[in-house]
Amino acid sequence: MRSSDPSAVEPAEARRERLIVPRVSNPTELLAATLRQIREDLNLPESFPPAVEAEAEEAVEGVELPDADQTDIPFVTIDPEGATDLDQALHLERAGQGYRVRYAIADVPAFVAPGGEVDTEARERGQTLYAPDGRIPLHPTAISEHAASLLEGQVRGAFVWTFELDADGDVTSTALERARVRSRHQLSYAEVQGQLDGGTASESLRLLREVGMKRADLERRRGGASLNRPDEEVEFRGGRYELVRRSPLPVEEWNAQMSLMTGMAAAKAMLDGGVGILRTMPAPFDDTLEHFRTQVGALGCPWPREQPYGEYLRGLDRDTAAGLAAIHAAASLFRGAGYTAFDGELPESTTQAAVAAPYAHATAPLRRLVDRFVLVTCEALLNGRPVPGWVREALPALPKIMGRSDGVASRLEHASVDAIEAALLSARVGETFDAVVISAKESGGVIQLTDPVVTAAIEGAVTAGESVRAILVTADIATGTTLFRVAGA
């Protein structure tokens, strides 16, 4: 979950630090070959089988839109610039002393026949994978980027959640129906933030800020926690790859709160109905918390015993050496996330510790397999109908499918970033850089360079939180290996 504080006032353009792969000894060609090899090593598909594409086209031709009509609601989508697989559209309005939030989610189940070619292929993939040299979609683009995507001006089928909120932003009632919708505008995060900062935003977007901030406050009060880390993205421009790190815009947090609210409502519906699948994560063990407390105390960032760890993490300053090291150490508190399916007897553990509540993935069915099943389950339960048999039959297998897919996504991301960072530094072996030690062990540790902002291993005696001078020893694009040693060691 994103961790930027939505109550903070920031400019519309988030801070960006761009890392550009240098044109030295033709590293771009080597990097491109390395990225292709990463795909091959992970057995990632280059296309969909003909039978899958054919079934998708047939589904698009034969799809029937829902009878319910909410095309009069002025929904908008808010996504990264240039996105085409648009899962969500929203609209907010005042309702008495509180609010009404409508959240429309792409009706992917309308295009996917249970047990069919598209369904079977989606279960093999698990989720859309994002690689520097192109994404590997969960569904054929005829569905994911066209017929099911909530594109501007197009009438689409959607699962429409309607939430009534009180004055504090707490949900007082939840409804869900399949309906026709039509998004009025496709907006980027930067556009919305600019409108809000400039005073030109619509009433719905102004309420997104208002409600998002109240939901973030509720999250703090219930003990939710998140890591205060900047986003890292890979872009391809002008024939070369760039690694971009940026702080999220406030609107991204407010928008994320709508998704979190929906995921919590989905979890409640499924727990009340006794069937479904949750996104779960255990709370950190006491010894893990004590170890973390000792670490951050040694870094000069003491954690008061009376302060919840979520509040402590929100207050860390990632722009200082000690704060950066403390945030890196906090990764130990966010482990063990997975999926828990149930049908009948409720699971022993139902909470996602970072959310500090039961939670389910329910808002990205174009890009994540499990959301399709959650949406169908919730729509049935909230309208007093039995959950379809094909959903119940699939539930036991979904945790393993999603776990495998998450593992592939993680390996793809790490291998790609390692290769790009090595390419960035490949012409600078032997140079000395300023860096901050973000973790340490007996014979070395991990550093983050001050400029460019690259994370890498270092050899030599170091202490977490200290500033060091580091000599680049290795920057191997093919293996994604970047290694430094302490200057003077």
C-alpha cells in the first residue's frame, strides 16, 4: 500500500529522479538482450494461443450489457498517464451530513466463460506482468484494453459499488449491482492533482480529497501501517531505458483509499456470507518488532513503546540517512502476505495486518485473476443469491495460483531493475560515489547512492545509517550484478 500522507500539501508535480542508461560500449543492446533473457528464464509468454484470442473475440462480439443503467452518473477514471486497461471509475457526492461513493469496476466476468480457453489461460498467468520491454497481460487485449476497459465515452458493463458514508468517512451501508456505465473523462493522477491544487477540480474530485483524507485518518486510528517508500518505475524513451523514482502524489493515496474501502467491504460481505477469498498478512511477531525497535534505536530513530508501529513508520523521513535505513529495515514487518480461501467454516486468520482489517482484492479484475471471483461472489451475496458453483469450485486453487504469480512478478521486477541499474553504471567502474548504508552485516551491506539513486551491495565494514564513500567494483549488465567497496578499505 502506498504510504504518502494524504494530509500533506504537495505540488502537483511529484519529485522525480531520473536515471538514464548511458550510451557507452553499446550497453543498450546488451540491456535489451538481457531483458529478453529474463523473460525467457521466467518462461513468460509472448502472445496468447490462437484459441484464446478466438474465444476472446467471440466473447466481445456476443457480450450482453446489464439491464441496470447508471450511464447518467458522471464517472471518471484516474490512472497513470497513457493507461488503457482501466479497471475503476468513480463518482462522489454529498449525502446529508455524509457522502455517497460510487465505484465502478470493469465487468470482466461477462467476457470470460468459466472453464473456457480465456479462463484457463488466465489461471496460468495469474496477473498482468509489467516488464521494462512491455507488459504480459492477463487477458487478450480485445478484452483488457478495449471491450471491458472503462474507456472515456464508451458504454461498458461494470460492477458498481455504492457506499453510504457518515460524516467521518465510515461506511454505513454497501450495495453492489451490475450496471451499464459511461466514463466521462480519462484523467491522469497529475491532471487531477493539478486541478485540485489549482482550484478547478469538479465537486466529485474535491470530495475525493475530502473523503480520502478522512479514510486515511480512519486507517491511522485502526492501526494500519505502510512503508514510506518512493515508487520505482521503468520507462523506455528515446531508444533507452530510464529508471524513475518518484514520491507518489497525494491524489494517489486518496484514490487508493477508495480501493481499500472497497476491498474491506468485499471481505466483510464474504465473511458474513461464509464463502470467498481474502488477502491476508499476519501481524509481525513480538520478537520481530523488538528486533526492529533495537535496529532503529541504533540508527538514531527511536520508536516510543507507546506509539503504534504504523504511526511510527508514517513519521520517518526518507530524505535522511537514518530515516532511509529505518524504512529499509521495516520491510521485515511486512512479510507473509497471501490469499486465504474459505467455504463454510471461516478461516482462523482473516486480517491483512497492514490494512488492520479483513481485506480482499476486488478492484482490478483486468489485471489480477482473483478479483474476478471476488466480484462475482460479493455481487451474489449482497443480493441474496447463492454463489455460483464455478466460483466455489475454483476457490481452493486460487491461493496457489496467485502465490505462484506473485513470485514470478517479484522475480521479474528485481531482475529487470538489477539489469537496468548495472547498465546505468556500466561505464563508471572505478569511480567513487557518495552513499548511505541502509543495511549492514558482518562483511558488508546494502547502500543507496546519493546520485544517481541506485541501491547495491557493498563490501567492507559499514554501519547502517552512516554515510560512506563507495568505489564501484562491478557493474555487469548480463548478470544484473552491481557491487561496491568502501573507499580506503
